[in-house]
Amino acid sequence: MVNNPNSPFADKAALCDWLNQFTHPWLVHEWADTPGLVHWQGDQAVIITLPFAASSVADALTDWIADQQAQQIATDLNVSVKVRVTPLAANDKPLLKGVKNLLVVSSAKGGVGKSTTAVNLALGLQALGARVGLLDADIYGPSVPMMLGAVDEKPSSPDGKMMSPVLAHGLYTNSVGYLVPADNATVWRGPMASKALSQIMNETLWPELDYLVVDMPPGTGDIQLTMAQQMPVTGAVVITTPQDLALADAIKGVNMFSKVHVPVLGVVENMSYHICSACGHHEAIFGTGGAERMARDYAIPLLAQVPLHIQIRQDIDEGTPTVASSPDSEQAQAYIELAGRVASRLYWHGQPVAEQISIKTL
Ligand SMILES: Nc1ncnc2c1ncn2[C@@H]1O[C@H](COP(=O)(O)OP(=O)(O)OP(=O)(O)O)[C@@H](O)[C@H]1O
């Protein structure tokens, strides 16, 4: 109960009622009532902490409050809005040391744009104010070093045991591609591939990260299943393309995660429609409606429809992914929007864990 007679609100519930008038697609109805988000001791200082990558929401909320105060509402309060990502429980496994949330990006078949999406999604989370790592676990086609323009980099190992990730475009990254030339990795099979994978998974010394995005090998076989089972995964995103066959495969991907109790956040339809680089015209070259139908029939959220755009391919081939090179473009905004949806769904459907007990070694 707040007893300050000068306060515009009788108590915290009244303060939260006021804040709940601010709405955003990434916030739930009556978001301000969520424990831990609004701090107010009854004095003039109110601190709002958004618990997932959402700096654009923080900016919009700050503007809304300024607007309200310009209308003489709550003028006595000094409200600050910040983002601090909350660690979430991951299928009963202890979190990776330093990593608050582990997000896997997967596809049932190769070539659908899984790595391109993983890289731009990681950069999108970063654009929303998070500290992000990217683990390239695609041992058969480790493309992350090339996509980040870091093929000549190598992780350092100050203690001769653990690897320090390579920093590229602000992302902390590791990949078997840094350890062996990309051409060799594609011929790896069985034990060699598993050994390389367990090495980068267990011997990387991640700094404090809000999100670690893992680019999985394509497919729904044993190796993917084992990985999904062994990692402390907070949520999975499945990438597909609009063709009927790819959509049918995406269901396999969703089912694989369900088997090992990993929550699937939803599906991304990549190359959903073509944007002409000359005139900006949108054309649905593979037809429309398939992903929406699948989402409806199988109750899987459709997280984003990413356009097919020549610039996405050119940027990533040059090692400067679109979200890093032209963050204001329509294509980059599609990835940033995806990142916000992923981060918000992860939080609102997740189970927060206390930070001091969450950080354990695997
Ligand atoms: N939305 C897009 N617009 C234009 N080009 C794209 C888009 N998404 C992916 N690409 C291009 O398609 C090709 C395949 O993409 P990518 O390597 O990301 O697929 P993948 O599913 O990770 O493949 P793999 O199974 O080999 O790992 C790349 O050349 C990439 O630049």
C-alpha cells in the first residue's frame, strides 16, 4: 500500500492500471501486473524492467509516458524503462554457464534458409538490446563464419582448454567452420562430426549472454534428436519455405522437438514472397496461404513471413548480413520483428528462474 499523499495513484495496482493502457503486440494483456516488471516504493521513482529483448518497446513506452505527462497525467512520477533479459527454465536441464536462454533454429530439410535466418535473427535480438551468441552446430555445412565475414578468424584459447568465441558484428560466435576448412566439414561423418560438435558445445567459454542462438544441422534424424535432448533448450524455431512439401516437412521438425519436450515457439516461412529489387513489387511466387493453413491446422504459431530478396543473399554472401548492413530496410525489419516475437513468446510462455541459481556449468 502506498501512503504518499502527493502520489497520483492510491496504490501499485492503480499505477499498473495506468501502465496497462499502453499496449504492444509483444506485451500481454495487463502486462504491468506481471511480478517483477514494475518497481515502485511509493516515492516519485518508478522503474519498469522489460524482461526480454525489447528495446523498441522500451522506447515506445517511454514516449507514451512522456505523452501522458504532457497531458498532465502522473507528472509527479519519474518513470524509467529498461530492458533486462530474464533467464528461463530449459527442459529440466541446468542452463549453460553464462547463457540465460538457448534458442535453436532448425529445419527439416537443407537449403531453406535456416542459417541465413539464424544469423539475422541473432542480429535482430541484438538490435533489440540483447547480448547474443551464435553457435553454428551445422557440422555438415558450417556457413556462419562465411555469413559473418569471419572465415579467417579462430577462437582463442587463453587456458589451452576452453575456446573464447569469435566476435563478429557484435555477436559471440563459435563454429566447426573456424576449426577446420569448410570443404572438409562437409565430408565428416559419424564419430568425427559428433566429436567436433561436442567440442564446440562443451568447450566454448561464453560470456554472459541473454540469448545463445544455435544453428542446427538440417533434418530430423538421430543427430538432431540427440542434440535437442542434450542441450538445455529454452525454445525452438522451425524454418520452412512456402512449397507444400516443405510445409509437410516442417511438421516433422515440430514433432521432433515435441518428442523431447522442447517447446516450439513457431514456424518461420522463409522466401514467403519475392520483393523486386527494381520496383519493390511483392509477388507470391510459391503461392499464398499454405503456412497460415498449416499454422491453423496444427496450432503452431506462424512467427514471420520473410521475403525472398536479392539483397538478403548478396549481403550474407559478402559477410555483412542485412540486419547489420541495412537495419532500416524492409527485409531487416522483418527479421527484427521476428526477433521481438521470438523473445516475447519465449518469455510469456517460459518459466523464469532466479539469476543467481541459474548459472551452472553443464
Ligand atoms: N529470404 C531470402 N532471400 C534471398 N536469399 C535467401 C533468403 N534466405 C536464404 N537465402 C539464400 O539461400 C541460400 C541457402 O540459404 P542458407 O544457407 O541459409 O540455407 P540453409 O537452410 O541453412 O542451408 P543448409 O541446409 O545447407 O545449411 C543462400 O544462398 C542464402 O543466401
